[in-house]
Amino acid sequence: MSKTILIVDDSASMRQVVSMALKGNAYEVIEACDGKDALAKLSGQKIHLVISDVNMPNMDGITFVREMKKIAAYKFVPVVMLTTEGSDEKKKAGQDAGAKAWVVKPFQPQQMLAVVEKLLM
């Protein structure tokens, strides 16, 4: 059975790049345009991993991760932050919220896939 990954990013082109890389490796993909949209899509279905941007309108990625982790069914879902943010302060906030990995844009799809595979083992 393939694993389902939720991609949360306000950039449609970024969601498309990540989605293509994941689908090319037999992952199922759900896309959301911001944290609020992503929370609405967490409707009880099994999500194996989340890849989220940090800076988004309506609800940023770190707030989204905090809110998602409050939902019992998603408390232990690993999260990769995929962002232009590289500051230690932001990384610490992401880690405190529950993010397991941090990938800085621009990125190589293989680099992101390696992180995804490691977290899904």
C-alpha cells in the first residue's frame, strides 16, 4: 500500500514540484494551500507524513504543525518543514512545534525524497 503525504505550501508551483517528485516514487499526495486548508483536509484519513512551508497566509506552517499535533490521530505524524527560512530561531520554533526535519529551498528533489524515506522507515 502506498503512503499518503500532505503537502502544505502557498506556492502552487512548489506544491507541483514536490507532488511530482513524490508521485514519481509511488506516494499518494494531498495538497493544501495554507495551514487552515491543511487542517480542513485532516478529516480522519491516514496521513503518513506532512511536508509544510513555514511562511504562508491565513495560518503559517509552525502554527499548523502545533494545531495538527493537538489532534490525536495526527499527533505522531512526522513533519518536514520545506522553506526558505534557515535561521536557527525558526528551526527551533519548528522543532518545538513537532517538525522532525528541515529542508531549505531551493532544494534537490532527491534530497527531499531521502528525508521523506528516512522518516517513513
